[in-house]
Amino acid sequence: METSTEGMPEAHSDGTAEAGTGTASATAAAAEIPAPRAMAPASLSPSRAGDFMQCPLLYRFRVIDRLPEKPSEAATRGTLVHAVLERLFDAPAGERTAPRAKSLIPGQWDRLREARPELAELFADDPEGERLARWLGEAERLVERWFTLEDPSRLEPAERELFVEAELESGLRLRGIIDRVDVAPTGEVRIVDYKTGKAPRPEYAEGALFQMKFYALVVWRLKGIVPRRLQLVYLGSGDVLTYDPVVADLERVERKLLALWDAIRLATETGDWRPRPTKLCGWCDHQAHCPEFGGTPPPYPLPVAGSEQGRMGPD
């Protein structure tokens, strides 16, 4: 799971209350929290690149406007499972068992809630804790399934939750966080990413591998080493997707990212961010601001070339 390191993080915090729905104290508290300052994009991560390819307006809302998004059960469960799998490697190899991993879940959930108080709203309507218990049980099942796919007692990761950043010759900065990096005694590198969902159908595998090729490109530009293997571990379906990249693959990804960055810079300069409707729109938190749903984007907060700020359509 890639945690974004630019604009808004992957799991967004919502420190505001909708007008007319909160108490006076909540409104006052919200007023004390400064709104995120709009900034022009300065780097690119896999998730934000994916946002722009999915919908340029979504990218704007997340990176430039930095609009709040409600936490979701699925994304939060993914964050929890990743934390457990990372912490398990703190134990000696012989103690990396499924029971040990499951025993880490309550403590990691407490830490997650402490770090992100807004997660309390996920189960605010669950006074008896039944839904929370089911949710934690689903996290346990995902952790258990991992042991059918990999044997952590035989793994000694070189890095876990590794932040990587590289600047290309063009000046574009690429950055992200890799779940796990394994290095063989021969020096060969394997990049591993955990996914708590199901593996995509074969025709969609290329899209799933984009994130991994992005990481491979960054490692190549940083270390001069092409990773031997890219590995996606799908805990939701029990599948493992692997790909062995070559230099030509990474050069193609670099060209794609440069073209993508040119499009992002143009949209930033003109304020012209267009929605791209897809079936994913049904899960978007920003429908109230999206023209496709009768909404109006907030005033564009950055200077634009020309006199029409944030125009949404053709001239």
C-alpha cells in the first residue's frame, strides 16, 4: 500500500464540520484549525499519478485544494494490516507466527486511533462494538492469509516502509513509500507491496503493476540497480502477482511520468482541471464540488495564466 507523501496523505483527516450540522463548540474548535494552504504540485507519487490519470479534477481536489475526505473502513483496515505485517519483523524469525501477528492487531489499532483521532467516527454508530469486532476479525483473516503466501520466518527484509525519493534529469521529483525491500545475498533486489483487496483480472494487471514500476524506476535512478523482481501480495484473494522488469520497462514508465507531469503543470498554470466520469465516481467524497454531480469547485486558489480562473470547460 502506497502512502502518499505529497498533498493530502492516503488516509485523509477531516478536522472540519459541515455548516449547520455541528454544535457551537465544534464550530469554534473547527475555526481554530487553519485550513490547509494551497500549494502547487512539487512532486509525484504513485497514488497521485493514479489520481490524475483517473480524474484530473480529483487530483486538484486532493493535491491543490486539499479537501478533507472521510476515513473509510476498507482503507483503514489496510493501514492496520500493513502496520501489523511491518511490526511482526521486529520479532526473531522463529516467533513470526500467525498467532503472534494476530496478537499485534489490538495494539496497532490503538496506536492508529491515537495518531488519527478522526478514525473514531468510523464506529461512532456502533455502541455495542459488534461492527468493530467484525472489522477486526476481517483484519485477522487477512493477516492469517499472508502466512499461506509467504513464510516470514525465512525473510529478513532489508527495508520496511521505506521512503524513497529521486529527482529526474528533467527536475521532476518522484517519491513514495515501499512496503518491503528484500535483498538476496547476491545483491538482487525484490520490491514487495501488500494489498488487502483482491487481485485484478489479467487484463487489468498492467494497471496494478504501475505503482511497482514507479518504485523500480526510483530505485534505479537512486542506486543504479534495476530490481530483479516486483511482487504484489493480494491478501484479499490469496494471490501473488510478480513481474521482472528490465531497463526498457523503466524508461517507458519515465517517459509516461514526464508526459503526465507536463499535463499536470499545464493544468496548474491554467486552472483547467476537468472531471473524467467513471464508475469510481460513486465512491468519491467530492461529489458536492464536482460539476458532474451538479456541484461547483471551490475558487481556484493558485494564480493562473490568463483572466479565467479555474475554468472547467472549453473556450
